[in-house]
Amino acid sequence: MGISLSLIVANIFMKNHEAFNQTDFSKFLNSINGRIFRISAGVVFLVIGFIYRDHALGVVSMIWSVFPISAGVFDICFISAILGGPLSGDEIRSKYK
């Protein structure tokens, strides 16, 4: 009913990182627009954390900002790496067009 049996079987045997890296979300994150978005989101976390630096959540926000900023600046995808896939955004883009 809309989903073919071959697609279900392929997803059963597909590794988690392959399934993730073929999604539109992954393709967006690893595009230039996704990199800009991650850097921007990281800066927002950093600014909010700085404003509320006297509170625990402000400190956590500043620490968390390191992840999206570094991912955007260095063109890496932590989600893919956690799932066992490539860390490099360039490698992800070339492999999962």
C-alpha cells in the first residue's frame, strides 16, 4: 500500500548511517545552506548562553554551541559519525548524491 516490499527489505539490511545519509534532512545538513544554518544555530546558542551565563542552562547552552559551530565550520556531520558513517560532509555528499 504505497511502500514496496523491496524498499522494506532494503531498509532492514541497510545500515543506520546509510539510511540517515540518504534522507533529505542529511542532504540539507551537509549542503552549504545546512552549514550556514548550523553555524547560525550555534551562534544563537552561544549568544543565549552568554546572556544567561549566570544560570546552569546558560552554561550548557554555551557548551552545546560548540557542536553546531564546529560541524558547520569544519564541514562534519556528527549524526552520521554516531551512526557509524563518515564524519566528513564532503565524503557524505559525494557518496550519497
